[in-house]
Amino acid sequence: MTDPNTSSRVATALHRFADVDEDDLTRSTTVLPIGGGTLAYELVPRDATRVGLILCPSFFELKTLQASEIRFGHALAKSGFYAMYLQPPGTGESFGEPENVRVSSRVSAAIAAAEHALEANRCERIVFFGCRLGGAVAVAAAQRFEGSAFAAWDPVVEGATYLKQARRLDRIAAMAGRRKRYETLEDQLQERGWATLLGNVVTKGIYDDLVGWTLGEGDAVSAASLVLCLDDSSLAEAAGRLAPIAPTLTQHSLGRRHLGHLGFTPDDAAASTPLTVDWLKGSHEA
Amino acid sequence: MSALEIPLFVPTSAGRVFGIVSLPDDGSPLIGPGVVLLPGGRAGAGVLPLFQSIARRLAEHGQPAFRFDYPGSGLSAGETAVPRSQLRALVQELCDWFVGETGVEELAVAGRCGGARLALAMPRVDARVRVCVGAVPFFDLGGWSLRSKLAELDAKGPRLARRLIQAPRADRPQEGSRDRKALEAELVEDLRTAAAAATTALIFGEHDVLRTRFHDLISAHGLQDVEQQIEIVVLPEARLHGLPNVDHERSLGAEIEARLRSPAVQRG
């Protein structure tokens, strides 16, 4: 059963499959030295603009929003913007324990990914992008990364609010799935030390981190930024928090009925994509 | 020794498939069988953490492992899923690629849920498969479909179910419903071949309805000889749809891993 092939020889040969050229853009995948190893998926247009986007993934909506986030990355790249979708340590295919994921570790990973993109000459300026709590990560990263901007879809800037909305959605999913017994997050944590929420593991550490996390008002983001929400009232709420941070903030509402407990759907993402691409072209490409 | 992971795109007839090959990071010779991990449903492999830890631990002991996102999911190409009837050929194509790149001569395949059903089919289509592990296998014998479930839920709350599942349905190819007899006959043949040609194990949850379905199938077709050749493992809390649960996932992972591990490593 023993094969003479060595892992080093095979690994060297396999690297030729890391990049694919298709549709005037290069898709590239790599493990970045962030944390124990962070999976990054890069979309590099043939004639790229100077602006690149770091896509900060959603939290508990991984199953429902990941496809939309990646589709958004493809739309960006087809419009000439470099995009990098990353899976922070402890999430997706990256190394690290899911139990150790924190909001701050997601922000740090986004910043490290931006540094990598600049060092690799993929782009000259960075826009951090995220949806829901990923939007808050994008804002927090932009606050710490000089010269960068953010684009946030339906951001939730308080960890406790986000947790409340995710729990509501989980409860509805339990009712729809006729789950016979529904334990609250607190009961699960009390009994077992961990809980599940929308298919994700929530430990006491993750719970405490979310409950205690709020977007800081510290550093300003001077570059033109965007907040896009489903309806006017959530836009007013989000803009109230983000405008003091980003004086050059474009605000946009999709004018849809917002069901906060159901989150941001693929339909919402499809409607938001061209608006965001147009905003990037108008605000950053020039 | 620890694991080196190489993310890559495999060119296939269904477009580029995103996958990760796990290898030992010390340059040591690879030990067979090579491991192919088949996720359940159509979710990207990264959604559930179960297979990552299995692949990494096996690689740490010298066995190469390969996991991937099905076309239309995760980072693989395509907006729509590959029809189920074409999945076996696609997996065989991916197995060919994996064998060609790593030089392993034999394969061990493991899957979960729908991936487990696919794993059970592999000994019939690929003679290199020597080990076959099905974790909480989903035996689709008709009479159940997401579409009918959605219709049922929609009747209770308009559009609620559709919004909850949030999957674009209109552009997903719908296969003609195959009759129960054909599905059952296929499963029986797959079980016979897997039992005869590979070291096969099935892992069920204690209260899993599919465990009952499996035993009904054995009785109905007089497959007691086949049942004796298959190792049946019963875990108290194993679940079909794997809402990740730290303890259950770890115990399920340990059971799968133990059966995939190379005899050479177990002896060593």
C-alpha cells in the first residue's frame, strides 16, 4: 500500500492547479499565513482598476449568504475590481478552532488580508466589504487600515442586536422544521457549555464576545464609503452610527420591506450588487 | 508531522471544481489508500467542519486526503447543481485526477448524508475503492423531496419556508422523479458490490429513521449475507443533517477516521 511518491513532490506539482484563467480574469486560491492558515479566494481581472475589495464573510448566515458574497465577488471582478474572499481563522476551510473565533480575530484577518493584497501588488487602495455583522467587521477594519474605505450591506453594529436577530431566525427555523423541543441559547450554554445557532457552534466565549461587542467610534474613515440597507428606517439607524465614523458616506435604501429576523436574502444581494458596483465606479475608480 | 493543505481547482467536465488536498508537511512518502471525502447535500465542503479535521489528521499520518465543493456550491464553478444522475461519473472523474496526481493505487471513500449514499455507489464504478464509509447515509427511495416539504410548509405560512431555505429554485434542474423500485434496485446493487469489493461500514444514529429503512431493505431483499459483511456502527446522537454539535461531530469524526486509516498506519 505504500507509494513511493513523496508529499513534497506531490505538493509542488499540485500548485499548478491553484490558478485558473477564465473569462478575462484569474481565479486564484491560497492559504495565507494568517492565524494557523487562512483560505483566500482571489479574483484578479486582466485589466484591474487600482481599487481592490476584501470581502468579509457573514457570521451565522454562512450557509445562506456565502454564495451571494462569492457571486458579488465575481460581479466586482467582471467590472474590473480585484476581490478577495477570505475565510477567517476557525471558519470555513481555514485552520483554527471554531470555538476561538472572535469579532476582533475576524477584523484582524481582514486587515492582514488587505496587507497581503497590497504587498502582492494586486491593487493600490482597499475597500472592505461585508454584509450584516460582516458589514460591521468591514467598518472596523477600515477604521484601522489607513486610506481604506468600507461598503456595508444591511450592517448590524451591535453584537447583542445581531445575536437577538439570529436567535429569532433560529426559532422560526425550529418551528418550521417542527423541532419538538427548543432550548434557548442560554439554557444550552448552561447545560452543555456550547449551543447551536443556525447550524453554527456557539460557545460561552463566542456568546460573551458577541454580547459585549459594539462598533467603536474611534478612528475616522476618510475615504468615500457606502452603507446600503433594505429599508429607510434601518438605513437611518445604521447611518446614524456610521456617518460620524465616515464623513463621506453614501447612503442607499432598497426600499424593501425589512424583516430583520429573516436577514438578508440572495434576492436582496442581487439587487444590491449593481448599486454597489456603480458606487465603486463613481466614487473610487475615477 | 502536521498537515499541509493545498487549495486548488480541478478541471472537470462540469467545470472547475474547488477542492483541497491534504498532505503530510514533512516531505515523507505518501501512504495509501488515498482518502476521498464526499460532503452531504449540495453544501460547500467548508460549511461543516467534520471533514477538515479528518483530512488533516489522516494527512498528519501520511495519507493524502481530498475534499471538494460540488459544482454549483462553495467555490466551485456553476450556478446550479449537477444532476444527481451525473454525480457518480463526476466523482469518478475527480478520483481519477486524485490518483493521477498523488500516485496512490487504492482509495478509501467516506461520505455523509447524501455523500454517504454516493460513497456506497463508488465501489461499483471504481475498482480502486477498497474502503467505503457511509456516515448517517441518506437512502432516497422516493416519497420525500425538498419541493414537497416546501409546499407543505408554505401552506402553513405563505412564503415562510421559501424565505427560510433561501435557495434559488427556479433555475435548479429538476430530475424526473424516479420510481421507488428503480431507486431500491440501484441501492441493493450498490450494497452488494460495496460489501463484496470493499471494507464497508455504515454509521447510523440510534434513533435514525434511515437505520430502520436500511433494515427493512435488508429483510425485503433477503440481504442478510450482505448485512453480515457490512460493519454497522450505531452512535447515540449522530444526526442526518449535521447541525454542528461539538461533541457529536467529534465522535462521528473519530468513527469515520478510524475506518479510513491505512492498515500500514494502524500497524505502525
